[in-house]
Amino acid sequence: MGCAPSITVSQSGVVYCRDSDESNSPKPSSFSQQQHVHITTGGGGGGGDISEALPGASTTTTVTVYHGRTDRRGTISIEAETQTSRSSVTMKGVASEVLFGPMKLTQPTMQIMLVFAKEDAQSDGFWWAADKGGYKCNIVRNPTDAIECFLEKQHDLVVIDNRNSKSFDALALCRSIRATKNSEHTVMVAVSKKSSGEKEEASVMPLLNAGFNRRYQENPHTSACLNELIQLELGEVRSQFKLKVANSLFAALETCSDAVEITGENNIVQYVNSTHEQLTGYSSEEVLGKESDLPRGDKNKAELMDTIFTQLRKGKVWEGMLHTKKKNGDSVPQTVRITPVIGGGGRVRHHVFTKRSPSLSSSGSLHNQVYSHEIQHLEKVTSDLSNDVFDHTFGGPPDFLHRFRAASLDIGALGGPSLNRRQSVARIHSMTIEAPITKVINIINAAQENSPLTVVQALDRVLEILRSSELYNPQNTQVKEEDQMTNDLVGGLMTHGTYTGGRRRLSAELSLSKGPINQLTASPPTHLNQAPPEVLKILEQETTWKFNILELERVTAHRPLIYLGLKAFSRFNVCGFLGINETVLRNWLQVIEANYHSSNPYHNSTHAADVLQATAFFLGKERLKEAFEPADEVASLIAATVHDVDHPGKTNSFLCNAGSELAILYNDTAVLESHHSALAFQLTTREDRCNLFKELDRDDYRALRHTIIDMVLATEMNKHFEHLSKFVNSINKPTNREGDDSTSQASTTGGSTPDSSHITTPENRALIRRMLIKCADVCNPARPLDICITWAKRISQEYFNQTDEEKKRGLPVVMPVFDRTTCSVPKSQTSFVDYFIMDMFDAWDGFLDCSELIEQLNNNYKYWKGEEEKEQRVKKAAIDASKEISEENETEKS
């Protein structure tokens, strides 16, 4: 009608353009020329909507209005820029930050398209709701304009009037929009008539089948419409926004150089990327919806798969080498990382497999560069290979390596003939049972193929090293010849003794129990709370490292194992795990303690109780709680209790040299350790009243028995460096590398926790258990000084007794320095700590974080060093005095 347009600025900053004679409901503008209107409002003084909305703020709004006749679509295009000098004012409709997993996103202001054939109260309600919510809004009147406007704007939300089918078909319009590109993430809402209470409500299925997401029953009130828009924005629209962003993640997966496979709960493949198709030969259509074939690889052992599934069920990541079957039938090794994804209900709903072939290129030949890093760090390769496969001595025939080596050509014979230098490997591959060394040699020979001469020579040197059966005895710990104390300790603790060919076995045998179980006359209370008050008071410190086992020995009349055992086993709920009552546990502790020799100065039930307390202390550390299962804790406590039962107070070397029945029975190998574990199970299972294992089924009993025996055998000092080296290479070094990686990541992401999944594998848990009982068994040098001194005197006394017995019987004296008339106890302690203890406790501290032990160990070492220096000064003074007397006597004679 030619009247000048009016400009209205809402509180949210959205600007609407109306004709001057329009009603309160917005309509499309009828002007085509463009105007720029600048509206400035002073703080607090002006009138109008803006000053009321932003009191005290100076606001400049630039409005661009398009005047003229309405185009064919009948749309309104309005843009507003609002600048506010007060940052404390929050405008509606601005982009909001959204977290999508680790991604930080910015969700733009929601764009809405209203499709109503004519203006009415409902269309006005949504329009004003969009105004109040600060959303960008377009309104169109017919399907053609709706589709054109949608293709241009790609709205987040489309509201279609479905109340009157005469103007247009809402379901057909929805299908048409859904048929356009990029409409899958648009939320579609149908406005339906409000049903009367008398009629049954219409089904939503036709709307859903047409592509609508939601139905809105007509309610023209602006507040109702605004509530609906807010719910849609924070609900369906935001969810669709996240799904839209997920396309970028899929794009990253498609360009990833690693093969990626995602499976559901039932191991059904849900996604594979293009690299997976290239690596396996299977197209995505051939594997999607099918069961993953990874567990069915021909060379994947059942035990390994059980370990993997156990790890994944706990929600922990597994990483290692697996074999995957290709479409052509080949089984290829791959480095696989399996990540469980927690979903609804806190359960693992998906598994993400990341696979990488470590050896094959696209042409099938070996990548020379794969092994370049290992070749450059030859010592590291040797250590890692040794650690991984040499849990036992070579499993093949004794001349296996010799025959393999003899079949290879000389290193200098390279070129064409060199390709055949390892044809003997075919025999190794044909073996149905592969020893660990076979697998190592296969890897090394594969690495040597097509490798440069220097690489071949380096790997040949690796093979030379692997021939040794003493892989874990460090070459850099050779004892100086002049250090007689350490030489004697090594000879006495790490050898099995020497036999004299014609020596007759002496009839006076050591007192080792072979008859009925010794019984104590007095019985301890069934419940620990019935123990004497002084016992209970001492046991209050049972969880601390400063616990005084010697004081408990005094107040219990040399029976500390029963009381401490009841307390420690109760703390870890051993009875509940084994399904027995406390009476059975009490009877068992009584039997075990009765078979320790109280006459031994050192290896008695007090030592067993001391080792048990140290074991329980270690088990209370968070690191072991992460690594161990309840069965590991129970086995550790039982092993600590029985690890020296019926110890004769003499070393393995003594028994072997004496030709004792035990040494003959166990073939001079781990004589005492084998006896301790065997007798422990004999005593336990002999009578039902003390049988800890009577409620376990066969498989659980065998597993627990195996673990206990393995831990007791680990206390043999002959394999000290083997256990230590395995622990350092399998536990310490990977943990340190993870710690370095997490520190580096924390510097960029603000924080990270090292992955501890590698310590929960059965193999590594076994290494940790062995190190646990070893450290607990020889922890005396790290105990409080007064307790440390007492234990040092006791072990010295026991060695003195052995030396006396050896001299008396005419046996080889395995530790001559332990002569009670000449021995230096401080020197024996410093030598023992230097050679056996310091490195082991450093490794244990690096894993467990027990700094208080290291601090006490260092303080005690300083004390013994001081005492050793005092003795040396006294000896020197005595020698000097003796020289002076001799010189005086010579002078008098002359």
C-alpha cells in the first residue's frame, strides 16, 4: 500500500520487518529495495524495547532490510548485527559449545523453516517463539518454495503444517525434502490437529514412515512453542549435529593407514575401512553383518584368545600379535590393538580393532625399514627377544641351534646364493610343536631376508647370543676375585654344591619331618578378637612397614604366624574366596607353624610371619590392586606362609654336598624350594579339618596350586637374576615407556594416565608374583634398623652353624667367610645388599612406588658401611699395634 515500513527490534536482537498496516502477526515484506538503519540507545535513559532489554548498556544495531514486493517464495530474509558494550549481557541464539567425546564443537544457532499455507495463530506462535529463542527463522507458504529454501539454507529444523490437507500434502512434502541431499540430519516436525478427548488418538506411524521425527499437537501459545523449540534444539537437533560431525571421523578412518574394524557385542562386524579391505582382500559388503574372523585365525592359540577375551571383558585394552586370515587363505601376522567401548548400562557394547601388518608391503616383500630401529639398537633387541621367549631353556633338541647354524652359509656369501642360505628354516616351519626359540629364529631369519650385509651380520651376532643358556645371568655383575665375602655368598646361595665321587652319605641326616604332623598342645582362639590384648595391640600396626614382628614373636611365645595369619588372611577375605570358615584356617595355620623349626635362628615361623606381613603390605598397594585378581592375592598369602616350611637351617649347597635324601629326591635342583611346596600341600590336604582347598573344584584347585608352587620356587636364589631381568624387561621398561608417553601427552592435553593393561596379562602377573615374594623373602635389609640388625645377626648365626657342621662332617665349606671367629657381619650385609638387594628393590620400587623401603634400605646400608669401616679401623689399629710390638721385641733382642 506504499506506506513506510516499521522496524521492530526484539529483546534477543532479532529484527523483524513488517508493513505499517499489518497485524501483530508477522508477514512477508512487500518491498524490494534495501535500507540500512542504525539504532543507537544510550544507557538507561532511552525508551523503547532495546533500552528495556539492555539497561545501562550502549547498543548499536545495524539492520539490513530488503524492501519491495515479495518474491515467488514469499520468504523473509532478515539479518541483524548487534554490538553491546557490556560483556555481561548474554544474547540468546548464539552458537554454543558442545562436547562430542573428546571433540570440542561449536553448535551454530538453530535455523528453522516454517511451512504454513496461510498465516494463523499457530504459525504466529512458532514465529514469535523463534524470536524469543533467538533462532534464525524462514517462513514459506507452499511446497515448491519450501524445497528451494531448504536447498539454499539447509535448515536444522523444519516445521510443516499437517492440519489441513487441502493446501498441500505434508507427508509428500516431507518425503521430497528427505529425498534431497544432506537432509538426513534435519529434524522434521509435523503440526497436527489437537485430538478431542472422545476420539482415539491417531497413530504416528504414517508420519514416521514419511520421514518426520516428531509430532506437535497444535498449541498456538508462544510459551508452548518456545518450549518445543528448546527441547528440539537440545535434543534431536543436537544429536543430529553430533552425527553430522561424525562424518569427519569416518573420513579420518577411511584415510587411516591402519586397518580398522568395529564389532558389536556379539562379535558382528559393523564397520571396516578401506585399508582393511586392501589388507584382507574382503570388501566391506562381504564382512559387514558377519562374525569377525580374527579369533578364528589358524595360528591364534586358544589360550591367547582366552586371555584377550578376559582382558576385554574387564573393559581393558589389549595389544599384541595376532594372525588374520586373508581371502586367499593366507594367515598373516598383524600387530593388533583391541579397544573395548563402554556403552549403555556401563557394558562393553563395541570393540575397535586397529590392525597393522608388521612385515608385508603391498607387493608381499618384507619392509627393510621395519627392523631398522631394532638393528640400530641391537642390545635392546636382544634383551626384548630374550625376555619374551626364554621362560624356559630351549625347548628343541640339544643340538637344535647347532644344526640350524650349520645349515646357513657364510655371512660373506651374499647375492643370489644368499637367498638360499636359510632353506633349512623350512624344516622348522614344518614342526607341529614349536619351541619358543624356533619362533625367535623364524623372526630373525625373516628379518635377514633381503637385508643389507651389516644387518645380516648384526642378526647373526644375535643368534650367537641366543645360543647361551644363561640369558638372564648378567655379565656385568662378575664378582671381583678379591671380594671373598661376595664370592662366598654367591657360591653358597646360587650353586647346588659339588659332590666328591666316593663320598659316603652320612647317616646323621638333617631333621626333616617325614612322620605325622606335629601338634601344638595349646590351641589359639578361634576368633582373632579373643587373642590377648597385647597381641591385638601389636597387630594394629600390621598394615604398616614399621610393623615389629620380633615384638609379636615375644608376646606369642614364638608363635606369631597363627595370629598374624588370621589377621592378614581376614583383611583379604581368603576364607570367603576359598569357601571355608575361620576354624579351618586356624587349624591350617597351626599345622604349618608347627612344622617350622623353632631351633633355627633365622628360618623359623617368625621369618614366615615376617614374609607374610611384607606380602600383605605389598598387596595393599594400588599398583598391585590394578594388576592382581583375588586369586593372585590368595595365592600370594598362602605361598608366603609356606615358603620355608620344614627348613633345616642349611642351604641347598649343603644338602647337595651332604647327599641328603631330599637332594637325591629332587635331583640337586631347587631342593629346599621343591620340598617346601610339596610338604605344604601334603600337610594341607592330609586332613579335612585343615584343608584350605576342600571347597574348590578341580580346575580352580589346580590353578591355585600351580601359582603357589611357582611362587615358592621363585625364592630359589639360583634364578635370582633370571627373575629380576624378566621383571625389568617385561614390567619396568614398558611401564617407563608408557609413563614417558603419558607425560608427553599431558603436556599437550592437560593430563593423562599411563596405560597399565600390559601388567594384567597372565605372563606378566606371574612375573610380578615372583618378584613380590622374592622382595618379601629378603626384605630384612629394608626393615627398621633395630629389626634389620636382629635379622642380620640371626642369619649370620645360621650360616655359622652350617660352617661348623661342614667342618665337622668333612664337607666342602661353601661359605668360608662365615666362620664365627673371623666373620664380619657388617661386611656380609653390605655385600649381600650390593649384589642381590639394591637392584631388585630399585626395580620393585619403580613398579610399586614404595619409597619408604628404599629410604630405609639406604639408611641401613649407610649404617652397615659405617660399622664395616669401624671394624677395618680396629683391625688396622690391631695390626699396627702388633707390628710395633714385634719391632720392639726385635730391638730388645738386638
